[in-house]
Amino acid sequence: MISEYQARCQARVDAALDALFVAPRPELTRIYQAMRYSVVNGGKRVRPLLAYAACEALGGDIARADGAACAVELIHAYSLVHDDLPAMDDDDLRRGQPTTHIAFDEACAILAGDGLQALAFEVLGDAVRNPQDVDTRLAMVTALARAAGSAGMVGGQAIDLESVGRKIDQAALENMHRHKTGALIEASVRLGALASGNADTTRLDALSHYAKAIGLAFQVQDDILDVESDTATLGKTQGKDEANDKPTYPALLGLDAAKAYALGLRDQALAALEGFDANAEPLRQLARYIVERRS
């Protein structure tokens, strides 16, 4: 069951993440508190789950993916802190709690996000937390930097901000989301696969096709939930995309067509795993979960 796998992986990555937020000096206590608050206050941990599942899909020991799992969640958390800022999406609620700039202050939130981003790369480069050979650690750092930067997540956020109030077509919407949401999901799968020590070009390509499909499916489902769910269930303000006049899949395609599209993307992801054995079952379950989740 995906719920059992999710609980096991969440407990594992949460313990590893919590150990990162010990202030080395008293004067740094507040910034470490803000960083910790931004990470350990809930969340589905989809990206760490994907890293662990990709490692297992290639026959790797899940413990070897702890560094990858922490790194992708730290990048995700930093992106949420910055996305919620008044200059970006101006959100007051995240994971059912006040956003970091509300719980602390705006300057502290900016610094907390910066700190989380830097910490992600520190974790990947640390041979103790990420016990891979030097070449693999370098490949992981490079992949995450590309996914998080202007060619990936940051670029997607820039496109998103420029798209507010504009009418864009499906190709443009997908381009935005393949950068903003999909790039880090793809990196999560790739880093987990590299952590296995068993990654080859053929299977990495198949996992890339899987990740591209679920990365887009994740965003389509997010857009659907922004229409169908409620604030208490989502843990963030429901209907914010419509209120901010942002382009979404339900607005562009219609709600029923958006749901059908999400299911089609799920099927593409499952097809990409046809050459994998039972070790890839968690990845298959995660593909189904992404389009069935209600928050």
C-alpha cells in the first residue's frame, strides 16, 4: 500500500532532515528555527518518496538515497518559502500553518529560503550524508542545480509571474509547469536513481520519461484541487489561482478534460516502467497516488 510506503519513507527523511537544523552558534538560533519551521511542519514528502522509490527500482539500498531525499525536499521547501512572499504569491497559509514570513518576518523568510537552498547542496556534497563516489556526488549536484535554477524551477516561476492575467495556450502552460514543478520532480527521480549505484543510460532514460509524465500530472492535479478542494483540506488558500488570474488546466481545458489529461499522464508514466521489475512497484503506486490525492 502506498500509505505504508509513504509513512515509512516520511519517517526516514523527517529524521534525517530534523538533524540538520541544529544552530552551531547561539546568534544563529532564529534563522535555524525559521529554516526548521519551513521544512518540518508537514508536507507529503512526494519528492523524497520519489528519490527513495527510484533508488529501489534499480535495486539500490534505500539508505544510500537519504542525501538525495533530503536535498530535494530542502530545495522544495526553499521554493515554497519564497513563492509565499508578498512579492510573489503573497500567501499567508501553507500546510495548514502560517507561512514563514508570517510566522517570523519577511527578511527572515528570505534568508531562511536562501539557507535551505545552500544546505541542499551541502548535503549532496557531504560524503557522510551522501555516501556516493565523488563522480556520482558531482553528477547529483549538477542535476539538482540545473533543476532548481533558471533553466528549471526558478525559470518556471519567472514564466508564471509573467503569465498572470494573460491568455496562454496549452503548450505554453505545459512549458511553464515542466520548469516550475516538473524539473524538481524529474531531479528527485534522477538523484534517487544515481544514488542506487546501478543507473545505466537505458534505465535513466526510462525513468526520465516516467518523471516528465508525473511531474506534469502533479501540477494538473494541483490545479484541479484548487477548484474542487477546500482550504482546510489543502492546507493552503483554496481558489488562489483563480483569484490571482493565473492560467490553469481547468480554466484552459475545462475540469473534466483536465481530469482526463491527468489520467493520461499517469498512464504514460506507468508505460515508461514496463521494462522494470517488482522493485519499481513504489514508483507505479506513486504515479497513481499523484492523480488520486485530495490535497
